[in-house]
Amino acid sequence: MALRPVRAWAATGLLNVSYDPTRELYQDIDRSFSAAWARQHVGAPVQIRTSHGGSGAQARSVLEGAPADIVTLGLAYDIDILAQNGLLAPDWQKRLPHNSTPFTSTIVFLVRKGNPKNIHDWPDLIRDDVQVITPNPKTSGGARWNYLAAWGWALRQPGGTPDKARDYLKTLFAHVPVLDTGARGATNSFVQRGLGDVLLAWEDEALLATRDIGPDKFDIVVPPLTILAEPPVAVVDRNVKAHGTAEIAQAYVEYLFSEEGQKIGGKHYFRPVNPTILAAFHDRFATTDTFDIASLGGWGTVQKQHFADGGIFDSIYTK
Amino acid sequence: MTAYLSRRLGLPRRQRDPLPGFGLGLGLTLFWLGTLVLLPLLALVSRPWQEGLHRGLLAFAHAAHDGRILSALWVSFGSAVLAALFDLVPGVLIAWALVRSDIPGRRIIDMLVELPFALPTAVVGITMATLYGPTGWFGAPLARLGVHIAYSRTGIVLALMFIGLPFIVRTVAPVLRNLPADVEEAAAILGASRAQVLLRIVLPALHPALVTAFGMAFARGIGEYGSVIFIAGNQPFHTEIAPLLVVIRLQEYDTTGATLIGFVLVAVSLLSLAGISLVRRRLSRGVG
Amino acid sequence: MSRIVYALVIYLLVTVMIVLPPLLVVVMALSHGLGAAIESLADPDALSAIRLTVIITVLTVCINTVFGVMAAWTLTHFRFPGRNLLVVLVELPLSVSPVVGGLIWLLVFGTQGWWGAALERWGYPVMFAPPGILLATLFVTFPYVTRTLMPMLAHNGRAAEEAAVLLGASLWQVLWHVTLPGARLALVSGMLLATARAMGEFGAVSVVSGHIPGLTETMPLHIETLYNGYQTVAAFTMATLLALMAMIVVLVRSLIERRLDRTEPSI
């Protein structure tokens, strides 16, 4: 009995496999969704579990058999991998509004209180006296956004070429003293262990750190140009069929786009895609210029070019 | 004796051996070993060749030229050797304190020595990173002196030393206790100084035990993951250990790549252990 | 004089190298008071992690003890071709990285592995479910019982057992009334060693668990989850509890070893 809970809970439970910085968000969403679901449906209350980790690691565990009903990962490529292996339909991103992205975010700099190193823009990161904390792009979704934000910025500079962008990244990563495997690990290195001068982070992660963890310890610096990060969500078709949870899983992902879901997202520092609700939270999100992943060629291209074995990221670590 | 006789006489052993249970015992042992160790290890060994011998060889050749894999293996191997070596001195000192000295608090130390074994490795990693990080109890004063331990190879060695210390103490202490004290006393009576007694009499007798202890600490260290990743820094080519690279490859959906590194890691640690046991056999023969 | 210096050196070594890291764990756990620490253990996910760890540990130790005793019996009391190879193979898991100890099960039971897809289709997923955690823990604790028991059995010899058989005892009677009582302390010591290792295993389990709170998280994995969720007090409280559980086990073991030293000739 004790060894087979996976089947025992499948009928009334839902498993959301998510990425690192969404712990607080989905704790809240899970609670309010199960309350909403219980109001509409008579019967046993639904139990939702959410598992967190580096986006790539989480996708890998779903691929190898973790019984996820829903995936809410850091970037579309990790869900594409699942689609390629037949866990969900190839057109999954078209099934929900806004490219299946209920909340967006962006990449910002978290610095020590008062910004002692005077960091304002991407060139400041490669000054001699600056140490940068960012996780490993090979294992962390957030780190891939960090990396691509830097890449996109460098490309857009006057006279910017891929070669120059590569040189910038090579210098940047020479300033990184520790590569954690997940975004939350990197935040812990910066926040709890006092490592580095600047943390490249999800905006939501940075806001959480300044407002909830150490209000008087950190400042947020929003660079003039950064990337628009779109972490998508999807129902894992094959698993919900096996668990008989298709209906509730669909309701869950749709709930994320509902007014209530969007509000909870805003409360946890994610940018709601619903413009009215975004406007209600406008005071917490700085306005800045952004570019999106499509402008870099989309995830398929970017993954092959940068993060595959022997790609640009590998080359910046080869002497 | 009976087994020996029956073999000499060419008799079927089971007719002559009074002890029952050979067939059953061997059967259960093989089943247990087969399902829990051989089956999964077979999966590890066979995976690289799954797409044909040629592809497998190619993958190995590729790995042999992959600087990142080589340096990760080197970091794991080198740190494990250093940590096991550095553990020998404090290990022997503590073992001596436990069985040969009369310093107060020996029994408490005896139990404290087991602490590294009792802490889960992930907790060891987090606490070591906190202790030696730039704001930690040790890290902060050291950082003022310009010494940085966490997130460097020194950090890896330090974490492995913590993990390996009980292996040294627990292996050396029984041997020290069984060392006949009269030889030392005789040497002392003959005018040998304490240092001479230690160097000429005690240490040579300890050699085989030291080699065994080194081997155990090394074997634990080369594969260690949980305690290291928090304090290592995990930079490719610099502070990335081989087990972490296995995990990274898995997360890149590259199971074959992960298997390859795992395979090499197992091979390296087995070869080293075989070498160590060879050295030990030679040493124990030399000592008599 | 030199004795005092020596004692001081030992105290310093033990404090810096061994005592401080665990002490820091306790300090962190109690940083918001004892009440907060105890409260954090009442969380359902924490309770489930404790339960899973206990279940996995008990099963692991039982299975590895039953087979380990039989293996030690066979390998010490009989000489047969291939015996040395078996001895080496039994010790093999000691030199395999815990991460690899998880990976190998993925290769057999993962969806991309040999049998994973078939098992999942029949509704018995092994990986990312408790059976996978059990397999990984069985692997890393595999050698402990046999390894501790073998020198003791070899030392005791087989004369008593042979006499018992001549008097008409069955295999089980011999094992239960002659062999094991003679090596009781070594057996318990090996079991406790396996218990301590099984409770604290992180690397192997983390590869096969899937980290689902409340379902597939053991105590060490839950500690990592809590720590990453900024719940420092809860994380270190659970770490303290786990360390205490393991310390009790280790304490019992060292008490037993002390008796072993006294009552049975050293091995």
C-alpha cells in the first residue's frame, strides 16, 4: 500500500511539475484553485501537489516517467522536448491563450543595498571589481533567459555581431564565481551566503528577495534593455489520460488565465498577461525596453546554437 | 578442512560437507547480487553500445577528447586523493587519542567521530558552504585575510575531508590498539626517543591500515555528490566534479552521455582501488 | 606539558573538523526558538517525508540483512570456484558514486530504459515513485551487512556449526541458534551502519525521486526543498531530526562495538 500511492491518489490528485522560482506562486494558486473547484463540484476536495527544481531537470523527470498532469516550466523548449517524445500534442502552445503563457517576467539585476558597485547596465557587469551570480544555463531555465538577455543586448549594440556578443559573454562568465544548478540555488548563494555583487534573476525572484526576504538588504536595478521571459504551461495529455484527470487539469491551466489566477500571479510579482490586471499592479513592475525569444530565432534555433553540446555556451568555457 | 579433503579425494563436496545450505545460500546470494547489483550495472555497461559497437567506440573516443569531461574526472580524482591524504594526519592523531592516550573526554570524541557519517550529505554541503562562505563563521575572518575557501577546489577538498575522516579513524584505531605495546617499550628502554619510536616502529606497522583507510576515504570521495555541489562553485573546467556532470548530462536529456561518464567514473574508482589493494598486499608482506 | 598540548590539539581538531558543521545545523534550527522548530515538523509534507524515510529504511535494512546473512554464510563457510569474484562483487557498490547508483536504475526502469515503458503501461511505475527510491537505497547500502559479518564468521570458524549438524540441527536451527548468536554484535553493527546510510542517502535518491512533496520526498530531499523555499528554520530542524536519528543509531552501534571489543576477540 505504502509503496504505491501514485495510483492511489491519481483519481483525486493533480501533480504540477514546475520550475524553481514559482514555489510561493503555486502554493497560493493551488489553494485558491482547489477552493474554487470544490465550490463548483461536489465530492472529495482535490489535492494538488507541486514539485520544483531546475526547469530542465523537471522536464527530464517527466520525460523519464514522473506522473505530471501539468507542466509549468521556465521555457517552451523544455515542454517541446516532452512533445517530441509524445507526451503531449506538438501544437500544445496554441491550445491556450497568449502562447500558453499566463504570466511573463523579465531579467533584472539584484544588487546589494545602495548599489555600492554602481551597477546600472550590462557593461557594468564585466568591470574588474564586479562578481556576477547566475546559475548554469545547461540546467536552469532562468539561467538561459539570463544568458540570452545578455546575448540579445550585446547583439543590439552599435556594431554588435555574434562574435562580439560571444566575447561579451565569455568575459561575463569569467566574473561568475559559482554556477548553481537552479535559479533558487543561485538566489540562495547571493542572498543567504552573501556571494557576489550582482545576481541576474527573474524579476519575480528579485522582487520576492527585496520585499519578503531582506527589504533593507537589496536593491533592484532594471537594465535599459532586457529580455521578455515567457514561461509557458501545458497539460500533459498522456498522463492525464492515464490518471483520468483531463478535466481538472484543463480547468487548472485555464484558471491561471482567469481574473483570480492573474491577480495571484501579480501578487507574487509575475506580470499578468491580462492588461487590466497588469495595470492594477503597475507600480511594482518597472517599464523598460524588451525583446522576445522569437527575435533571436525561437527556442529551437537558440537551443541548438547556444546550449547544445559544442554550442556557444560550451565554447565560452573552453580556453 | 573437510572441504579441502573432499576436493583432494575428488568427492562431490555436498556429499561430504556436513554443513547444509550451500546450494540455497549460493542461490540466494546470486539472486540478490544479480537483481540489485549486476542487473543495473549491466545496463550501465551495455548502454554505450546500444547503437552498435562502432557508435559506442566513437562516443568513448569523443569523451576522451572532451576537455570538460576530462577535467571533471580530474577534479573528482584529484580532490579525493588530496582529501584522503590530508585526512591521514588528523585521522591518526585522533585514533591515537582514542586508543592509546588517556586524555579526558575520549569516550565523547569516540562518538563524535561518527557525526560525519550521521549527517546526510546534502546537509553537510549546505552547512559547509555556510561555514566557509564569505559571511560564515570561518569564511568571514578568512576572507578578511584574503583566503577564499568556499567555491574553489579547496572547498571541495574540505567537504571530502569531513566525509572521509571517520573512515580513517575507524580503520586505524583497531590496528593501533592491537599493536603490541612491548615492542615500543623495549625500543624506549633501548634509548629510542619518542619520535624514533613513532617513526621506526609504530608507523611501519600502521602502513597497511593507512593504505586501507586511504582507499576507503578515496572511494567515498571520488563519487561524492551531495556534500560537494553546494561548496564547489561548479564551474566547468575548474570546480565541476564528475558526478555533477553526470547529473547535468541527464538534465540535458543526454542519457547516453551521462552513462558514459558514470561508466568511466566507476572504472576509474575500481582501478584505483585495485591499485591500492596491490600496494597494501605488498606492504603487509614486507612488514611480515 | 606535551600531554596538554596534545590534548588541546585533539580537542581543536575534533571541534573544527567534526563538531562545528553539525553544531551550525542545530543553531540554524533554533534561530527562531524551539517552538518554531517543533511547529515546522507538523507540516503534512514533513510528516510524509519522515514516514517515507522510515519505511524505506526499514525495508532496505530487512531485505539487505536477510540476503546479506545468507551471502556471508555462503562466502565464509564454503570454498567454490568464483568465490573471490563474488566477494569483490558484493563490495562493488561501495566504490560506485551515489549518483551512478541512481542512474543505473533509470537505465533499467526509466521510460527510456529497458523495462520502464512496459511497466508504466501496466500501471506499475517504478521510477519517480517509492519503489525506485527503495531500489536506489538498496544499492548504496548493499555491502554493509555482509562486509561486517564476514570477518566475524570467518573468525568463529565452522566447527560449532558442524557439531550442531551432526547433532541433527537443520540449516535454520544452525543459523538461528549457532551462527548468528556467535556474531550477533557484528550483525547488529552492520545493520545499524546500513540504517544510518539509508536514512541519509541523498545523491542516489535525488536522481530517481522526482521530488514530489508529500509523495516521493525522503527527509534529505525534503530538506533541500525546504532550504530552497527560504524555509531555513524548517530545513535545519528536519536536518537536526535526521542527524539525531542517525546519531542514535550510530551511538547504539559504537556501544555495541565496545562490547564486541570486550567480549569477542577483535577481528
